Amino acid sequence: MKQDESTATLLDYLKAAPLYLLPQHLLSRAMLALTRIRFAPFKNRHIRWFAKQFNIDMNEAKQPELTAYPTFNHFFTRELRDDAREIITGNNRFACPVDGAISQAGAISDGRIYQAKGHDYTLEALVGGEPQLTETFNNGSFATIYLSPKDYHRIHMPCDATLTQMLHVPGRLFSVNSASAKVIPGLFARNERVVTLFETEHGPMAMILVGAIFVGSIETVWHGVVTPPSRHNVKQWHYEGEQSVSFTKGAEMGRFNMGSTVIMLFANPEITFADNIQAGERVRLGELLAEHHPQA
């Protein structure tokens, strides 16, 4: 899979340097509060500014009227019309879970995941040090998808699957844009994240929702808000028997309250990414992400 070989510039370092000094969690909590203000003049002004600044296509939204949203966060996590995205069909085809851009994608090599030129991080660190998860995905593949502020911020299932485990891994809240990825070592394994593990007919699959500065919270449809509150230790939830949760392809599984990154992990080495799943390429929810080609 093609890798982005662009080199970090001085500007990239200058953009990232202040992130080490900022009170990341405090600022993110403040953003959470601001995006939930219901005072109409305040929230309407900021919604209109945001929609114009990022050229938001409200024709795709179920509610196209900007002032109808009770808070900025309701607008930011707006629901799309039922016909706004077409989910690719076929049991052996995985749908892209979000709108966004491919940061990197490829094989997990020697337990390491490529981040940017000169930077990678360990699979073990990404999944919170869990040895069983590390072993499960060690010979698999990954795709890192960045959601910009203008993107749709709900996350959907790439295939039919059953939830088996969730972890909250505490960490920093660095920005996850391309400049940060080029200069901050182990970025995605350092930031706070929610690891969700699924069983599919094609083998284990993980969807990792990575937090970032100003990401007020991460939610899943089965748990609600996972972050905040922040924790100092990894917390796990297991879903078995009556607590098991099953999803069909295209079903909503979670959302970011403000933007961030989704990392897909596939354990089965027979799953290969589509030709356009390369660094820098734009993707849309429902498009072909990967296919399973069983070997004879």
C-alpha cells in the first residue's frame, strides 16, 4: 500500500510545538461545555460561521435548517438523510466507516503501524498493552482515517459484526492533523482512545476511536458517552451472552463530538484494501474500503 513520503517542514514543527504546553484536557472540557450552550444568539452565530467557514453541505442533512439545532454539538453531529450515502453491498466487501481522508493504510509489520515518514508506533501500545489483542492483529492490516471539521462525524459499521469488547485507554489530546502526524512520535498510541473489538465472519475487526484536542467526548450507541470522564488506567467492558450487541453493515456505532480519527484493524491477512485506500485520498462513508479474498 502506498505510503505518504512527504517530509515534515519547519512549519509542521511550529504548529505542533505549542500542543505540548497547552492544558489539553482542560481546553477540551471547555469546548465540550461551549458546544452545548443552548442560548440561541450564541449557538446560531457559531453554527452559521462554522457552516460558511467549512462550506458544509446542509442538503445532505436530515435537518437542513441551521437554526433548528438546539446546540452546536447537535449541529456538528447532525444526522444525514437516509439517501445521502450508499453502503456498498456484498458479504466479502467492507464499507468505509466514515467520511474523511486516509492518513495511512497497509500491513501491520513486526507489530508496528506506520504513522508518517520517520514515525511509527507499536500495535501493543495502540490497544492499551493488551497482549491478546496484540497477538490477534499482529499479522493483520490497518487503515487510519482522519475526519476534518467539515466531515460528517458519525461512525458506521463496515460489515455485519458482533461487539465483544471495549476499552478506554487514557492519554494525551494532541491534534491529529497531518502536521501533527509528521512530527509527534507515536501520536495515535499516545492520545486518549476508545478501542472497540468485533467478531465478524471474516475474523476479528477493531475500530479505534482516537480523541484529540477540542474533542469534547466520544460516544458509542451501546454505552453512551465513554469520554469524559478521563481515567488514569485502562478500563475494559466485555459483551457476552445477553450483553452481546450485534450490528448490520452501515449501522451507526458511535460518534465524535468534534473531530478526530478512526483506525481500522483487520486480523485476517486475506483482507486487502481497495486501490484508492492510500495516503491523502478522500473517502466517503459507505464506499469500498476493503475486500476479503479467501485463498484456495
